[in-house]
Amino acid sequence: MNKLTRITQDEIIKKFPWAAELNLAEEMNNEEGYFYDLPKWQFGNGRMKLIHDMFQVMSNYFESINKTPEVTVYEVKDVFGFLRVELISPHQNIYAIKEQYEKLSEASCSECGDAGTLRMMKNGLLVLCESCHCERLF
């Protein structure tokens, strides 16, 4: 199992402030008071590394074209065990990067980042390597 340094949502947002999820809850709560607050990301470290790396590649793209990042992130979530990122950008390359990392999430362990497969766990579907799967079972 590949041991990664723990990466947090706060560290990712500090490094890539443009990637902070647009908090519609603040706007809607002030106006109507019924919208929901975005939950903190509850991903394993393998998934957090993928998110970090995806935002790094996006940041590198904007640097390569000498532009400030033009991306609005609406939500980063897990859907049936896979990473899904809802965003909008006028740059098609950003969508290609997003899709590449969503696809990577389908084959990398959400806990450690090693190669993994989709597994049914008691809390739902997760992509886990054999080692992380065994750790969760026992």
C-alpha cells in the first residue's frame, strides 16, 4: 500500500483558491433561508491526491496561456464510488482535464491511490485496492 502524506480540503483550497466550491448556500440563505450548506469533502487520501493533482494540472494550463484561472467549481463529490466534479469554464481543456481525473478515480484506490477496483462496502460503493479493502473488512 502506498502511504501518502495526508492532504486536506483546506490545504487544497489554500493552494488553489479559485477551486473553492461556489457556496450558493450563503447567497440563498441570506435571501430565502432554505438552501443547503456544502458538506466538507469526506474522501480518502488517495482521492484527495487526485483532486489536488487535477487542480494542479488546471493551474498549470492557465499559467501556460498566461491567464488567471477561469473556473467556477460548484461541487466535488463521490457518485457511486467515483469522483465527480461539477464546474464551469470557458476553456474546453479544463473539461478534458476534469474528465481525465474522473476516469482515473474509477481505477485508483480512494484511500491510498494505488490501483483499485470498485467494491461494495456497507456504506456504499468505493474503489479500493486489495490492501485497503482488507483493512476495512477487519
